[in-house]
Amino acid sequence: MKIYGPVPSRRFGLSLGVDLLPHKTCPFDCLYCQLGVTDCLTATTDAFFSIDDVLADVEEALADGPDPDVITFAGSGEPTLYRPLDELIDGLRELSDIPLLLITNSALLWQQEVARAVHKMDILAPSLDAGDQAMFERVNRPHPEITFEKMVRGLREITGSFSGEIRLEVMLIRDVNDDEKSMRAIADVVETIRADQIDLNTPVRPAMPERGALPCSEEVLDRALEIFGPRARSIGVFDKRTRPAGKPHRFTDGDKDIREMLLRRPCTLAEIVASLGRSPAEVEQSLERLMQAGFIAVRSGQDGTYYHAPTANPTLLR
């Protein structure tokens, strides 16, 4: 269990991340996951860490400041696998009135105990990357217990009764689900789901290149905006405009080390981790901050996705 941040998020402002799972414990083994292969493919919920420990760590993080815009459940796997999520939310409500955000792959929303917890959130950010069973299996690689029909049914039921804000995410992958037919199939399903906003994404962060999870083109993202309609926006291209308004970047020594490394040569996530001796999760957080500030960018090579630092960018002062 880990607490991250608060750090800037390109979707939700300044976020305090709560990671409730062992590394890569998930009902999916998604083609595009930047954390790599799922270590534990499961659809069974569990109490991986004690509620008291989680609450104590969150309380400490909130005391250190600054105040986040949201407390986010996400991280090393699917947060709805945490069995006492319902009770944890009640405990967090006693600590703070900061809005609670759930980022979920939608796999378990059909389960009654999960649905009960989800309804206590303020913001729901589910994902949908396929329009039928075949594409669902190709992109999300689900646990055998989870079918496309079951997942979509749970997503419809939850969004139909959820009282808070809903931000649906769709991940578009080059030459996998970014063709006209596949995007229209997803859009048809989305039309049956209540969502205040549809965030169209593409794998700009590192995934395993051997799986072929590469970012689609800006032209495809533009076409997707037309297909998904007025609720849609593209979040799949990082630039300076993605920085949350009014939120100063708080750079660490680790952030500066990474940028200095990338000024010398482009690197993959694995190369940065190996060179600096930091965990993949810590490096991901640094890369997120640097990308949102416009200090680094990503590009696809023949053997993977690379980060690089344009030399025209200014020096990190904070």
C-alpha cells in the first residue's frame, strides 16, 4: 500500500493517490498497461492492507500538504479489488471533505459489494476500450469470469444510478482499436452509458513494445472526437496546455535527475529505472510532473516508447 502525492494530474488537478493493492493485481492484463504484465489476474476481492494503516498514511499526507483537489483511488492494479473499500471511504469522510475519485477499469462494477462502495464516491472515472467481446479480449485480456456483456451491464447500471460526476475514458491503440469500425462500435456502447465527459486517450506512456500498444496519430484522435461527439475531449497528447490551471509544479531532486538524464539521450522507462535505482511507480510520478510542465516529451521508436527532453526547454527552478 502506498500514498502518492499530491501530484498534478492532467485529468483531475492536484491528486493524492491511494494505492490499495500489491503490484499488478487486476482482473485485466491490458495490452497498453505501462506497469507491465499482470502478476495476479483475479476477480476476487481481498483486504490486502488494513483500513487503519491506510487512514493513518492518508492523514499524514494531508497534514504535510498542500491540499489536493481530489483523493484518488488508483495505482498498482484495480482498486475495486480492495474488499473493505466501502468502510475505507467512510473513514476518509471523517478525515476530510476532499472529493473522492475512483479510477476503475469497470471490470467489477457488476458486483454488489463493489457497487455499494462506488456509489459513495464523488467522481467516477471508468474506462471502456472495446465495442464487443472479441476486441475486449484483445485489448483488456480479462479474467475468464469477466465477459464483455457482464462488464458493460455493470457499467450501465452504475452510471445510471451514480449521483456524482462521471468521466469515461477510452484508450485508443494504433492498429488495434483506432480504425473507423472499432471506434464506432465503442461509441455505440458509450451512447448507452451516462457520462458527463468522454476522455479519449492513447498510450503515450511506456507499455511493452512487444504487445504493440503504440499511440495513435493526432489525425485519428481528431476523427475520434467527431465520432464520440460533443462530450468528448482528447487527453492523449501531452503538451504545456495540460498543466492544471493555478497549480504550481513541485519538482523533486529525482525529477531533476531524470530531466538531466534525458537531456543527454532519450530513454525508456526501464532504462531510467535501471540507471537511477528508483521504482517504476516513483519514476512514473516524476515523468508525469515533467510532461505536464512541458519539460519532457514522448516519442515512439521501433523498439519501444522513449522519453526525451527538448533542449529548448528552460531549467527546472523549483
